[in-house]
Amino acid sequence: MNGADARPLIGWDIGGAHLKAALLDRDGRVCAVEVECCPLWQGIGHLDVALDAIEARLAPPGGALHRLTMTGELVDCFESRRAGCRAIVDCVVAGRRWGRDARWFADDGRLLDAVEAIDRWHAVVSANWRASAGWIARGGEAALMVDLGSTTADLVAVGDGRLRTTGRDDGSRLASDELVYTGLTRTPLMALADRAPFGGASVGLMAEHFATTADIHRVLGELDERCDLHPAADGGVKTATASARRLARMVGRDLEDAAWEDWVALAAWFAQRQRDRLAAAITRVAGDQGLPSTAPLVVAGIGRGLVTKVARELGRPWRPFHHTMLHPPRDAALAAAIDEQAPAIAVALAGSDAATISTAHRRNVD
């Protein structure tokens, strides 16, 4: 794992719901990005299947250097985060030829082997946000990374080449609003509010997993379906009509009880509540870390379109994560993939030759 090794890099981001991976060359150019649905809470075997599927599409013939980060240790099939970390590391080591030589990203930026990763599990778990924010911090300017995925949002202030954070782990980051449990697709609507306006009244919402944020964004015509890989709340079809039917259940109604415009209005109300929650977190974190109003949001994740709306509502400048790359892609689809899977990109770059390039050559921003 040194500069003499010319093999390309694969960064892996092992989440509780998705497995993401990115292939980079040794100059830091992103060649391909892949994602697989991985319901890890249903058992570690799902990780094995997802790893095999992505490796079949992504791995180069001559092999690669593998670097990994995880958040999947949190899923409730593991009795603790420590047990989850061990199970994930063991799965990678036992099932892959390259597993024992892989390196795991730690919260101090070091790359650990499997034995070290299990021993220092507290430094390895849920550290993917540090990889992304650490890469952004290399540019030197003050900024706020906002990475909105399917389930959560990571908000990390950077400046003067370092991370500026109050929280260190999930618990403290939840307390400081640097981790917000709201996502583009998987958040149950009952988590956004307990009442909603409908039919001229304030209606209490049913505290049931009837609908998710994917449904409201689909009803509004704002959801890219390739970003919604998991089953709908009712296991049904993913059409705007089916999403509106699921939304209707939240207020104790059937789809036929109101006009389509009423369901669109209700979806828009929920979407605004979600943006308000993100706006409040952005305002708090930026204020706590002393970021000026001119400091841009560096936007990442499949929910980046939602975050850019919040940026406009707050009057804040923003730029996509792919603008921080050494070689920003010209291909729009690849640029979008880089933005969506920032931690996989960043962990591949951790400790690489590309990461040693001077700041003057690194700042590829408008």
C-alpha cells in the first residue's frame, strides 16, 4: 500500500441499507461508481451477496487496493456496534481473496488492517462522514458539507484544512445536529410531524409505517427512481398513485376521498417540513462552528437536490461534491454518481498518492 503500487483503488462504503463502491485510478480519477441494495438488518449474508454483485461489475482484471468504511454496524441484527464491526470485518476477510489485505478507515484518518479494525472498532464504526469531510477540508476554505442520503444527513463544518465539529460519534453528533435522521427515501413520514393540515383541519398523523419520504417526493414528481432501491412501506408498486394512496393512510383516508391536488398539497407540506428540519440543522451547525454566511454548502448524497433547495431558501451559496475532485468529470452521469456516493470516493482517496497533491492543484471549484 505505497506509492510504488500502481494498482487502482476501490473504496467501499458499507451501510445498513446500501453497499456503495467506487473505482479510481492512482491519479484520483473516478472510473466507475456502483451501488447495491443491502438490507443488512436481515442478516450478514446480504452483505456477502452485495459485495459479490459489485465486485463482479467493478473489480479490474489486475486487482485493486481496497479501502473500506462502514455505518452498517448500527443495524439491529447485531447486539452492539462492536459486534457489528467484527461481523462486517470478518465477512469481508472470510469471503474475499483481498479481504485480509484490505484497509479500514479510522476516525483519525489512518488505514487499519482487519485485526486493528476489530481491536479499534470505536474508531472505525460510522466514520464515513470523516472521509468525505476530510477530503473537502484539504481545499482549505471554510465550508459546510451536507450529505443527504436515503436515511440520514451528515453536516460537517470544515475550515483551515481541518474538520470543525462538536460531535465525534453518532450519539454526540445527534445532540449537535451534525447528524440528522432524515433522508430522501427511507424516513417514515411519522418522523417529520405528529399533525398535518388536511381538509381544512389539523389532523393527527397515524404513528404507523404507512408511507416514507420516497412517497412524498414521488407524488411531487421529484424522485429519481434509481435512488429508491428498497420496497415501499406496504411492499406495493412505486407509482405516484400508489404513493398517494400510502400518503392518504397517514391521515386516515383513502386516495378516493380527496382530489389529486389535495394529495400533492399534503406531500408538499411534508417536503417543506423536511426542508425546515434541514435548514434548522444547517443554521445551527454553521453558527456553532462560526462559519460566515458566505461559506458554501458542499452538497452530496442522493438527496442533494433537496439540499440545494434548502440552500436557496437560506440564501447560502452551494457547490456539488464533485467540484472538489482532482479531475472533475465532464460526464454528467458520472458527476452525479460521485456526488451521490461521496464517502466511497473519499475513502478510496484516503492515504493515496492523489491525496498528497498540493492544495493549489487540488482546488477545482468554480
